[in-house]
Amino acid sequence: AAGRRFLVGGNWKMNGSKASIAELAKAWGAAKVDDNVEVVIGAPALYLDYVRQQLPASFATAAQNSYKVASGAFTGEISPAMIKDVGADWVILGHSERRHIFKEADELIGEKVQHALESGLKVIACVGELLEEREAGDTQKVVDRQMHAIAGHVSDWSRVVIAYEPVWAIGTGKTASPEQAQEVHANIRAWLKTNVSEDVAAATRIIYGGSVKPANCVELSKKEDVDGFLVGGASLKPDFVDIINCTR
Ligand code: PEP
């Protein structure tokens, strides 16, 4: 809304193979895609190079994580410089699976955001509360704390997108209602206005994630502060294009 370019991200998580990627890329390449929408596909790092070769040129690609320094003795990690080197422009950081399964703390996520931006990547930074936090009435407190840890490390807001992903809605088939999403998105925008600036609050895309699919994306997309989606399971299917096209 309000002049912000709609962005639809796919997060494949730890899924896919060369064969399935080639098949999806073929389907998407043949589909009619709204070119007003920015599309970013988060693939497993191992396949980023291949995905870049296969996908339509208008689809940007993203890694799903990156470390906080450029190189060195960090077995198993990948750096933003490597991600750029294979043709990806984005990285998803702070995803709830990184936070909760791999125990990444707010401060580490902040440092990763800082280094990714310094390295020239664009960042989809994820925030969101657990079910027990929502039920305790702590949603905004949790999201504000996560925003604070990210914002302290942001040098260039034009290269940051915030993804609000309530953890109870990720991969569960339980979507936040358009009203629930709008409420938190509006609060995140208000947080940016108070803690960063009015211009950044007005320009920053805040996208929603959590069981988005073709059947629920249109209603969510109509909300004033919903500027796109981050899509997990439904981004592994040919009809992900229907989500990209949901504002048409
Ligand atoms: C995600 O992984 O960011 C996500 C929102 O997953 P899903 O769409 O499958 O709930």
C-alpha cells in the first residue's frame, strides 16, 4: 500500500532437488507474472547458483541464512560475499526456525543483518511471536524487542524488508486473520516511526508470513500495512504464481 512496491518472497527451507527446481522454474517461466511485484526466492544455499541459472531473470534469489563475517574458520557457515558471488542479492535472516531450532539470539541476528548490509546484500529480516507469547498478551513486546535488535544494526533501510511471521502460523495451516496481521504490521510501522524515522516508517515494506496460500492471499493483501508475503510451503508449487499475482 501507499506507494510501497509489493514484494512476494518464497522460502523453500530445506526442500528441493535439481530436478524439482528445473520443473518449478519451467512452470514459472511459462506463467504470466505481474511485473509490478518484486519476487525473491529463498533457496538452499547449495542450489543458489543453479536456481539463478534456472529461474526467470526477473525473480531475485535469496539465501536463507548467512554468517556475520566474510570468511575464516567457521566450518559449515556461508558468508554474504559468497552469496553475492553466486548471483543472489538477498538473504533471509532471523527466520523463526533459525531462532527456535538453532537457538539464534537477537544479538547474533542483528550482527548478521549488519554484515549482510555492509556486504551489499538486501535483507528480509523476520520477527514474530510464539503462541504462548501471543496468549500471554506479549506479542508487541516480543516484536519490539526483535525490531530493536535488528534496527540497531541497520545502515540502509532501503535494503531491508521486515517479515512479520507469527510462529504459530508458520507451517501449521493456521493463518493470522487479515485483522491480526494488520494490527501487528501497523504497530511495527509505528515502532519504526518512533525509533527510526517517519520516512523509513513510510517506505519500509512489512510483509506477512505464516501459511499464506492462493486461497487466503487476496484478503491479506488488501490490508493497508501488508506490503507482501513471505511464503514457505506454498512457494514450492507452480501456483505460487497466484500469490505473486494476488494484487491484480
Ligand atoms: C516461512 O517459512 O517463512 C513460512 C511462512 O512458512 P509457511 O508459509 O509454510 O507457513
